[in-house]
Amino acid sequence: MSIEDDCGEPEDIGSNPAPRATIGEIIAARFSRRGALLSALASGIAGSAQARAPMRGGPSSLTFPELSHQLAQTDAVAEGHEKHVVIRWGDPVLPGAPAFDPRRVTAASQAMQFGYNNDFIAVLPPARGGRIGTRALLWANHEYTNTNLMFPGMGTNSQARARVSAEQVQAELMAHGGSVVELERVEGRWKPAGDPRLNRRITGATPMTISGPAAGHPRLRTSADPTGTRVLGMFNNCAGGTTPWGTILTCEENFNVYFGGELADATQAESHRRYGITPTPAYGWHRHIARFDRAKEPNEANRFGWVVEIDPYDPASTPIKRTALGRVKHEGATHAIAPDGRVVIYMGDDERFDYVYRFVTARPWNPQDLAANRDLLDEGVLSVAKFDADGTMRWLPLVHGQGPLTAANGFASQAEVLIETRRAADLLEATPMDRPEDVETNPVTGVVYVMLTNNTARTEALVNAANPRAANAHGHVLEIVPPGAANARGHAAETMRWSLFLRAGKPGIDAGAQYHRATSDEGWLSCPDNCTFDSKGRIWIATDGATSAAGVADGLYAADTTGAGRALTRLFYQAPTGAEVCGPLMLPDDSALFLAIQHPGEDAGSTFEEPSTRWPDFEPDMPPRPSVVVITKTGGGAVGS
């Protein structure tokens, strides 16, 4: 999500009351001036501290002609490639869905149409355990709504949310959640299939089950659900992941922006503060729906901030909130497999000075009996990362009864550790990070990459002689290297190694920016947010916030992760003004690259009548429509080659 957030909730505010040594300080301690220079000489990394002019071309294995940075009302893709829209906000998903009418957006229509602000994307085989051919199954998160761009006559976003009616709130509720859409490839282009059987809309009112250690806890019980095991909907689902058994993991991020009013239960005041829940949230839902009013339902907010598992192959299945994976502002939940078959889920908590997490299942997954994995994510160990200056990192278990996680510190059970995951991680003295977003494993090398978007709150007071990144406006990317060979990494190991892949920003201008020395004037990036990998193990990095931080549109950049072209980032795609590039997903054969283009037109002062862009529709009566797009190579072949 955008830093000056789409929800009105800047993610760089931070709610960690006492951040310790930040990741920037630890990087500086590890990469002293002498060490950084030696590293640069050995690997071709260069930055603003070195007076070397960037070289064009260089040793990158990527052969596409690089774009020039832009800030425009239209998008751009590298020469030799073409982009087309797969599906947009308001397009039909369920049979009988009405045609999209931007001047009559209702709850009933939104419940049957593709929702708003698509983010995380998964593209799965059309049948469980199969392969992608001419058909596929698309999942897309619908993270949040821009009230001012959804409804006419509402003014700016802050004005719109102050004026929103009960009927409009219900429409927004239905525009959240996610969509399952069957796709078919016709003449080289992916589009919604004409005969879908699996299409589904998940909304902010879809009944869901709460499972795992926190299910049924008194703090999850409400007047509508005295058992604490049933909840309606999911909100602010940002990034996500998949499981080896073919289900979707979708992550609730800034859930705090929906709950308001005075808190009826004073004993939960500190917990609500730690998650950024206030009496006056960005949205006005609490004025119209009782469960979002903390004076009436003080526990409802505790039922959000979880990872939700959804079976896209069974439209009748009930989504499940897996509490064993912790309650934070989840940015993603991507999996790797440990050598013993246990499933490992990597996650980030996207807020300034918050943490990186890992969950390891208690038992291995069963590839022969997929049904046996149904509740695998209910048992295991959740841990939080601590990065040390010597290049090692440790996973600290968040287990009740261990260390400070006891009744003496307010944790009477594992359920309470999970409901207050952030406070538990604070007590373990995990490393506060610069907004950890996507955490992804390279399928070729087994190395884990952490996108750290930025942290503008790092003041000079936090800087010492060895710390190069005060006021980190542009972010950086870390690598975590589990022990073992590339095809058998010890993802469940307690201790791993870490290193720096790149520091974002413009070399020569932004302090500490560091890439491969051959990175061009167009190849530098700002605010890394999400990533994906192609079949060669090359990383594709999407950005969020580059416009405000660096004056260029958000985009997609690609780089080798090994070899002579390591960290030589090259600009491949740029979004239209106001938009963010989300959910990058490369098909296994590299034949197509899917992207979610979120919140086009979300510029200051933009309104339904006068949006900053009308992309991808150019009719004068059509507002900007968030869209899933696909990029292919003209004439066929591997994207980026």
C-alpha cells in the first residue's frame, strides 16, 4: 500500500513505542566503510560513496531495452513486449453480474463483480495438482476502496469518507476481499473464461471460520459470535501467498483503519494503540455498522489482522483465519519447504519499526494426501527475526511460557501471545525494520528476499558514524540465506546468514544508494514493495511510493541475483500517475507476467469527476479502474529475454 496511504493511514507513522537498534544501524555496523568498499570491488556493487560513473548495458542477463523513467497518465512497458488488461474493477465475476455502471455502484452489484484495488495475485493450474496450459485460475486480493473515486459528487478522499452513506459503506464492504476467476488463453491473450465453474467473490461480509490456538478466546467473542470462532469478512488484504496443497493465503494488513469510536474495554487500550486503532479512523464505517464501533463491540478488531486460507478449487468452502500465524499488519505469507517436509511461511509486518516473522508447521505436508494438509497451519511455531551485526540472524520463538512470554507480562496463554503478536515480539527484542513488506524465497537458489520499503522517521538522533541511512526515504532489499544447498535449504533452521542486496535511491543523489556499478540512470529504484522470480532465479521488484519519494512513477525492475549482473536493476514497466504496481507474478515458463495496477488516479485532490488519470479507460465518463494486466513478449517467448 502507498506510504501516504490510500486508507489515510501512513504506514511510516509507526506504533512501536521503543524501537531498539534499527536495521539501518545494524547494516552500518556490519558494512563499515572499509567493508563496503571491499564488497563493492569484489561484486561490482557501487553507490553514492564512490565516484564511479554508471555504465549502460553491463553484464545483465536480461536483454530487454530498458525504459526511461517517467511520470505520466499512461503506463509504459519495455520495447518488444505488450500489455493488455485481463480484468478490471466492476467486470463480471459471477453469473448474472450486472454491467458496470460507475454512477450506480451498489452492494448487490459489487458482490458479483471484480472488486476494488486488486493487490496480491496468484495464478494457479485450472485443476488442483495440474499444470497451466491454455487455462488457469486467477486469485486477486481486493485490498481497500478509494471512496472519492468510487462514487460521484463526493469530493476528495477525506471529504468522501466524511460524507459516506450507509448504502455506500455496504458497497465498499462488498468491494473488499478477493476474487477467484477462471482464465483462458485465446490467440496468446489471457482473459476471463466464458464458461467458468469456479468463479467466486469473497467480500467483507463472507462468513469465515477462526481456527488455531486463538480460536474461541474471550477476546475474540462478540455479541454476534459468542463462540469466538465465526467472523464476517476480511479487510485490507494486501499481499499473500500459496500453499503446496493449492490453497491461497491472503493477508489482512491495515485492518485498524475500519474501527473507530471510544473503546468500551479499557483493559485493551494498549493493545489497540500498538495496532494503530484510534477513535477516528480513516473510514467512517463505525458510524453505520455497529460491529466497527469499539464502544459497542470492543473485541471485533481482534478478529482481524490474520492470515486467511481460502480453497480456490471449492467455491462452497469456508475461508479460515489461521491464528497460529500471528496477528500483525500482514504484508505477505509465502512458503518454502524444509528438508524434512515441514512447510515454512515467511511474513512481514508492514509498519515502521516492526518485524519479520516465520512460521514452521509442526509436521511435514503430505503430497500424496492433500486432504491431510487441511489444518496443517493450525500447529507449529511462530518466530520473529533478530538480525545481528556479524551477518547472522536468529529466529526467536513466540511461544507462551518461554522467556518473557508469561502471565507475569500479561500473556496467560498462547492465544494471547498470538492476539498481541507485536507486543510479544517487542519483549523478545526482535530487530525493528524499515517497513518489511514482501518476503519471498527465490525458487532457484533458496535464498529469501525481504523488501523494506522505507522509514522516513529515522532521524539524525539514530545516526552514528557507521550508520549511512538516516531518514531512509527509499528503502532497501535484504537477503536471508538459510543453511544448506540451493535445493535443500534449511528453512526451519534457528540461525541463518543475512546480507544486503541493494539500497534504493538514486546513486550520487541519495545517501547510501547502492547497486551494481553498471546500473544505468534509468535502473535505480525507490521504495521496493513486492517481488517475484522468473525460472532463472532473477528477481522482479515492484515499487510503491516512488512518486512521493523520488519523483518517478512506480514500476517494475528486474535484476540477476547471482553472477556478474547481480543487483544490476533495469526498468521494465512503469505505471500511470497515482498508481502502484502490486502482485507481480511470472508464469513458470516465463511466457507471461501478471501485475496488479492499484489505485490509478490516487493523487492529491483527485475526484470521481476530475481524476488525475483515466487509465485504462479513456471515455470521459469512466473513472480510473484498478486492473489486473498481463505482459507478454511480442511474438512469443520468455518475458524479459
